[in-house]
Amino acid sequence: MSASIWHPFTQMKGFEPRGRVTAAQGAWLSFADGHQAIDGISSWWVNTHGHSHPKIAEAIAAQARQFDQVILADFSHEPAARLSAVLKDMLPGDLDHVFYSDNGSTSVEVMLKMALQAQHNLGAKQRRDFVAFEGAYHGDTVGAMSVGERGVFNEPFWDLLFDSTVLPYGDAQALRAHLEKHAQTTAGVIMEPLVQGAAGMVFSSVDYLRECSDICREFGVYFLLDEVMTGWGRTGTLFACEQAGITPDILAASKGITGGTLPLGITTCSPAIYEAFLGNQKTEAFLHGHSYTGNPIACAASLAALSLYEEEGTLQRIAGIESQYSAAAPLFSGLDGVENVRQRGDIFAFELTSEMGGYLDPIGRRVSDRTFPMGLYSRPLGNTLYLMPPFCISEPELDRCLDHLFEATRAELSA
């Protein structure tokens, strides 16, 4: 049945899907063979409030009955307008201007183009370089790959990518030293705040994030935050940058914005950047767009999903999840072969000691092969094991996830 599907991030030779999903409810996935498993990674970090949430489902159905896609280049519509107003209240600081796209990679692509053209429109055409960080992953479009780690995800495309300056993640003084010499040719600094996801859930500190923001302000360089994964509560606050008390010049977000139901991305910027595009010539405008920009059904889904943060006390739920992780951490740390057990918000992660290490290490997959029959779906990042479940997960369900992960890890390390 799935022979014609080319699965993402998958070597298709000899590949067989783990199962065929027939239903999903709350934190659970149900399969055609009767098996059930908790979605331990929120279906690639997008599902926030649980699968098939009735409020989001009803909002999608109601909007689909009213009207579907309309072109946003010439028209406005209520779902996009209402969502922009809601986002203005939820986003940090003065990020008042929302540009809609359709996924995380494109929201980052928009961010890069927005920063570069703003510098151009303001007469700083020499500011063309971007500073990125070791381990970064910002997506799979060409611009997003260009500011990501050069490695397994993008090696065949290196000749297509533009050069960017790559600095150590977590070292603010390296950023200062670079900008002291090159600020006048730097358009922006792009960062995953507090957690680099695809790199293996690599954590950085609140102080580091704040210091990098201050350095960019000092040198007049745009600070760009990729909150595609870290946004919508994953790190314990609605946006990771809130923990540092900062507001970036441009912020990209996607994934959980619709509760994991429909594709939607946003790129939002400060008034100063928005005003750089206001001119007498169309060439000064931001000539970028997507066919499904501001899709009304996706906007309706987002409005419903975002309303649940207050209605269901979502951030309090996340605090409870983090507390459970903290209680379980010593148990994992006590296993020989487990390193760097850590938690932040909805994220729990650790490494398995391995000679190979990194994204291609098969040891993590062997652990997930053990957890799936137990009733936990996980998808490790090489030798990094992690949990990032939907926020609706109950305390007993999360205990079950942690128990399964512990038992499978212990069994693999003993094999």
C-alpha cells in the first residue's frame, strides 16, 4: 500500500513502515494491527495539545464550510486578520508584523530574505553575511541549509549554498570577537534559542542567549531567532526568548502553531524592519510569497490551538511535565553508558555512550525498536534519545513513557 510513498529522512532500500496509523487521540497513535503507542515526539514536534483535539477539529470544519483558500496578495480575510491580532498579544516585545508562510523552512527562508533586503533598502548593501552556529539546523530549503551545519543533511548541495560565518554555539565571546571585526558586513545573526533540536537537543543557557542579543544590539546587527521548534511552549515558556527577557529583530515560528493539524509558518519582525520596506517603488516591497500564504483554514486551526494555552493551562501542564522529568533523571543517570541527562520544559534528553556517536549512529534506533512494541513511539537523533510528547499527556502516561524508555535503554546497554 505504501510502495509509492517516498518517506522523509529515510533510506528506502529495504524500508518497511512501523505501522499504518488508523486513528490518533490525545497522546496516542492507533495502528491497523490493533497496536497502540504513545506519540513520544509529538509527531516531529508539531502536536501540542494532543491529536484530534475537538476544538481545533471543529474550527477547521467550520472554516472549510465557510470558505477555503483565497489569495492574500489582493485580499484580507477574518481568520488571517484575527490571528495576526492574537499573535501580536502573544509574541514578545514589539514583534507586530506577521508574514505568513507554510512551514518552518520557509519561515526561516523568509527571515533571511527579510533581513538581507532590509539592510539593502536602508542603504547598507555591504551587510550580506550571516553568522550561524555549529550544530545549527534551520531547515531544508537552500537558504536555510546555508545557515545550518555543513554535514549529513546537506552535503550533496554544498556547491549551491551561500557561505556564512559559523561560530561555536554557547560562546558569546566568539560572537563579540567576530562582530568587532566584521559588524559592518554582517546582515544578521541566526540562532536556535536555548535548544538546538536536530543537533541532538543541545542546550545553551539563558545568559548566553541574553548576551548574544546584547552584542547584536551593541553592533547594530539584526538578531534572528528560529523558534520553529522552541516556540509554543516546548522550552517551558511560550517562546524560548522570553526566558532571557529579550526580543529579537525577526522571529520565525511554525510547527506547533496549529496544534499539529495543518501547515502554517510565520515570520514576524520589529516595526523598524517593517518600515524599511515602505517606499515609493514596488522594488522596495518584500517581493516574496506562497500560494497558500495565510490559508484561512490553517489560520482558523491556529486560532483554536492558541486559545487552548489559556483555557487548558498549558504552560502549567508543561511545568508538571518538567517536574516529572527532573524526578526521573537520576534513574537514567545511574545507568552505565548514559550521559548528559537533561530536561527543559517538554524536552527530556540524554546520550548513549558509543564509539560512533552522531546522527548516523544506529544505537538510538535499536532502543526505539525496543520501545515501540512496549507502546512508546520515539525517533532518536543518532545516539541522542529524547522525549517531547504532546502537552496533554497525563502523569501516568508520562510515567509509562519514562519507564519504557528506561527499560529499553537498560536492555540495549546490557545486550
